[in-house]
Amino acid sequence: MEINPDLMYKQGPNLANKRPKVLIIGAGLAGITLAMLLERTNIPYEIFERAAAVKPLGSAIFLNSTTAKVFKQCGVYDELFASGKITRCIQIANENREIEYILDYGEDALKMFGSHGYILSRPRLYEILLAQVPKERFHMGKKMLSMENGGNGVLVRFSDGTTEEGDILVGADGAYSAVRQNLYAKLKKLNKLPKSDALPLPYSTTCLVGQTRPLDPEDFPNLKEKTCQFIRILGDHKPYTWTFFTTAANTVCFSIIEFLDEETRKLSDTFRTSEWGTDAAGAMIEQVRHLPIISGGDKITTVGDLIDLTPREYVSKVVYEEKLFKTWHHMRTVLIGDACHKLNPAGGSGAANAIHDAVTLANYINALPTQPSVEDIHRAFKDYKRERIPWVTEAFESSAIFRTMVETGIKAKMVRYVSKNMPSFMNRKMLVRMAINQPQCSFLPLIDDAGTHKSAKQPSVAQTLKMIEENKTRDDANAKKRTAQRAKQFALAEKDREERAEEIAQAKAEMAAASGVRLS
């Protein structure tokens, strides 16, 4: 198929007969979640990942009521929750291993929203979601080079010389998204790209993450606690903040954030990448080995001890960027997750927002009519962004506050003081705002609210249910019309057959009569 970008809003002749084919670039959390959801529709899709194999990298992810409903809809919530460890609070400590204060949100969360928050290792979350997508849908070792985004379809070219055609292209390929870079380059030539979107990704931190092998609770007594021991230590006149979490698998996940100055930022540019990487971790490991941790005992006492108990391939380093892009879609191409909004990890909301993007986008894609025009697709993408942008903006701003909280300096101390002395009613109000957005799929049985607080309204549910009903009514009307047309064609054919039979009979009679005359 030749992709014609000049067919801006015309229906192309080569679209799929029924549902639009979706090409997902990137098999990270956003891409896998979208694939899992589309698997539960009749939307054809394929997912392409540049890595040759899945890498079990990353630390821990905090999940709560904001993702509970969609995971229940997909039948994976129980497995996820069983693999996690209930988290009731964050303990803020100093380098003397003293707990200075606690951010408690456990029991209130259960009462208000009907579900606990829990910590789950990122590799385990990925493993569970990965099992929901048939293997034949995955295409590994597929590095995207370029794409064509036209009115009559999309075409993607990969580094191995292959191409793939479809109707919708989803960029779920992270902060340095190849889809976004290609899309923005084309929009820039058309003078349609906002200036801010053309600027480089700003960053001020690097992060070392990992997960130990299963440990003996006698060596790390905090593992004996029923709830996750979520402890964050703030460096004293050091450019580091480090966090560690106990898991249900008796492992310890850890994350060490380094705040960069001008000099260290230049050094970080030498390995700057959007991918989790193990090669660049070596130097930082040596710099942070001495940092103290709280294990509940005296055998495992430093970050270095945790690193030594971690398989080398499970330790990685990455630069953390922060940016909220203005352009999320154009024509048949759309971005989700880190590709359109990169949040600082201090806020802990990046994973949830990637999942929410996938849910909302899946709702609108599923509600598209059969053989959708590019206008239909553009409208769906516009509605997707309209629904998501307020929540993402709020998460972006909250992440910036949490980032400040773990930094050094006067401003950080002021933020921590306010947080430490926040009245309970304000803490509860903040908790409500953080947990009230609980999107779910309109094409799966809906889950009722289980707590005292109602979840926020989700426009895509009511809107796409209406769209689906309208599509069904239109499809039924078209089906009746086609049936009537076929019946009419059949009747005409039958009449023609009868007339033809009469003509043949008359011709035979005339021939017989003529033969009789000659014989006499």
C-alpha cells in the first residue's frame, strides 16, 4: 500500500474490511497494557519491540485503586495483588537510620476506595501482563527507522529491512520515542509543531535501580513484616536520596536517585538513554556503596550489601527526564505513556498514568466504526487527549513537588516540613485526589465502586458506550439495507430467470411449430 499523506481527510480504498489494524511500537508497560486490552476486543493489532528479548529490569511499582478496576476487568488483579505486598505508609529516615516521620495512607485508602495500595516488583508486573498477550502478536528485534502517516493508512519501516502496514500507529516506545521523533520531524516541516515540543528533554537526576535475589528474613528482618517496609532516606549534604522496599517474594527492591549539578549532568550525557541499561551502572555503584539502609538487623546495612545480593544483570542506571509534550497525535498516529509525558519517578505515578493512557485509548479505538475514516480516528485521538491531559498535568505537577521533597536545600526542607506537619484532613484530601481516578474499559463488564468515595467520572466510558450503540444501530441499518438490496437483486435475477425461461419455452414452441409445418 502506498501511503499518501496528501489524503488528509479522505477515506482510503485499502483500509481493512472491518476493524482498523493497530501497530504498537514499544513493548513497555504502556504498550503491553494496550495490547492486553485490545486482545479483549475484535481489533487486530501487532506489537513491535526494538530489544531482542524481554529484559527484567527496574525496581518496584506502587499500585492502588487507580488501576484496580481495569485489572479486575482483565482478570489479573488477584494474581497481581498476591504477588505484591500491602503498603500502608512511606517512612522518611535520615542517615543515622532514624525514622523522622511517616506518610500514612493505608487504612484510609482501603476504607475510602475499597482496595489496598501494594508494592510489586516491576519485572513481576511485566511478567503477569505479558502472559495476557499471545506470543504471535510480538515481534522482537524490530527497531523502527521511519514511518509514513497518511490519510489512507500508516506504514512503518524497520532496521531489518521489513515494513508493516496498518490503520493506526501507537507510539508506546518511551521517553526517546522513535514514533514521536518521526512524527515531530514531519510536523516541523509543515510548521505545525509547537516550539516547546522541539526542545530537548530536560533532566536533573539519574537513578540506579535493582532487585535482590530472595533473601533470608533472618538476614533482613524487615522482610518478616506483613506489610511492605517502604523506607526513603534523605542524604545529609549528599546529592542522593535512596529508597528500598520489601516484596512478597522476599526480595528487596532499591532505587538510588542522584541529583545532578552542571558538571555531573555533562558526564551523564555520555550514557544518556531512554532504555534501562546495565553497562553504565558500574561507576555509580562504587559511589553509593557506603550509603546506609535500614534492614531491621545488622547483617545487611548498606546499599552496597543490597547490590552484592543482586544479580548483575538486574542492576541498571537511567537518566530521568521530565516533560509534558503538547502534541500527542496527528492523523493516524498517537502517543501514550512516556512518549508524550515523562514524569519524575519521585511522584511514583508514571506507571499508573501509562496504564490509564492505554485504557482510555483502547476505549476510543474500540468505539471506532467499521472502516473508520481518518476524521473518525482524529476525533477519537482528540477525545483521548482531552480526557487524559488534566490528570497527566496534575500528576506532572505532583511529581515535581515530590521531587523537591527528596532534594537537598532550603526549598526541599520547607516542603518536607509542610508534609511532616500537614493536618490529617489535608492529607486525606490529597489522598482522595491521588486515588479518585480509576478508569476502566467500556467494552468489559464495569466494576462498581467499593469504598465510601465515588471514583471520578470517566468520559470515555459513557461516550464510547454511546458510540458503540450508534455504530451498532448504523451497522444494523446498513445490514438491513444490504439484505434488502440482495433481496431486490435476487428478485430481479429470479424475474430475469423466469423471463428467460419463458423466452426459451416460447422459442422451443416456435421451433416445434416450424418443424411441424415442414414435415407436413
